[in-house]
Amino acid sequence: MKRYKYFILENNRIDTTELEQKDFEMLLEKYCTQFSFDDKPIYRGVDLKSKYYKIDPKLYTRKSRNTQNYYTLLMSEWKNIPPRNKSMICTFEKRLSSGYGDVFRVIPFDNSYWGISKTWIKTIYNGLNLIDFNDSLYDFGVSKGILLKDDNYDEFMNQLQNFTGDDYLNFLSKSEQSYFLRNDMKGKRLDIAIKELIVPNENIKSCSYNELLKLEYNPVELWTDSICLLQKIK
């Protein structure tokens, strides 16, 4: 869990505007009409000194910490799900958020759209651990004399076009192949094989704010690219 804080509730790296209380209340009344303080709280843990903020995730391109950024690049291209690299990661668990800084309640602007996962993003594919995937893809690039770009999707895809799924599979050990890769990578260009590998599955969905509040379970992760207000509660 200690390592995982960098993937879920990292120190604030998103464009954040400090607000006076009167400005917070004005924005709340004008732009957050779908929100009620009686709603199930959404939290974010982050080190910020003041009590009120406005935060716009789309103004910052988020990168995974302590690992390469490959799976975040791929997930950010999914259709109909808020892009991971332009979103703020949140949680329903107050205790979890308190371990990573001051606890803020997240108040979304109207018509917010949310991505949710039933399990940690890094393990959404059961046998496929995405940290291992990042590491293996990085090592594969090094073995071919290149550093795969992890901050530009198009350049990353263009680099992968030079290889095949067979090249990648042959680089991996037998245990790695069976542990976290699908055999249908064979015979395909690597960029196509990787795009087909990292796709939404039954653990991932998207929903509106009202739908999020009505879920019968607590997602392990939730994220939004909507503008939100933050109110410190601890």
C-alpha cells in the first residue's frame, strides 16, 4: 500500500486555484447544482494549506509515478471513459485519503463524468499486472536500442510499429508470457497488439455523478476530468 500511494493519491500535480470562502460559495451555488452535502462523500488526499480550492484536471497532463507511463498513455485513449492523464484520482475511502495528506471533499461541477474501477488499476486484468507490463515494455525497448516514449501517445505508437508481437513475446521469459500476456499477440504489428491488449474490461466503467452515487459497491478507484471544488475537512 505504501508504494501504491503514488498511483492513487499522489501529491497535487494538477492546476489548482486557491479560493476565498465567498468565491467557493459562489462557484458552488452557480456550477454545482447537482451536488448536495448529503451526497456520499468523495475524497482526495493532498498536501494543500488552505481550505478551499478549484481544480481543473484537464489543464495538466498526469503521468504515473515510480514506473513508466505506458499503460496510462494507452488508457487515456479509451473512448467514453475520462482520460487517465487528464483526470484527478479520488476515493470514497476517507481513511485511505488521510494517509496521503490533508483530506478534501471533492465537489464536482455539473455534468461531471467519472471513470471507475472495481480493483486497483494496476491489476484490472487479473493475471496482467500493469507495473510488470510497463517494466517489460521498457526493457524490451532498451534491448532494441531505443527508449520508448512514455509522454507522447503518437510517438510511442510509431515506435512500436517497428516491431511485432512475436518480437516482444520472444523477448519475455516463458513464465512472463503465461503470466500476463495473451497469445493472440502473435503475427501482429506490436502497436496493434498492445492496443488490443490494454482495453476496458468488466472491471472498468464510466458513469455520471448521479450514477456514481447510486452504485451498490464502492469502486477501488474513481477519476474525473471535470472541474471540481475542494473543501478541506481534516
